[in-house]
Amino acid sequence: MFSFVLQSGNFSLTSTSPS
């Protein structure tokens, strides 16, 4: 999941919304 967040560039956004 974290990997995807980094690639997406929305660490902050994904951090709150794992969706």
C-alpha cells in the first residue's frame, strides 16, 4: 500500500485515506 502511495505522490492524502 505504502509503495503505491509513494508512486501516486499522495502520501499525505493516502495516509488519511487508505482507499
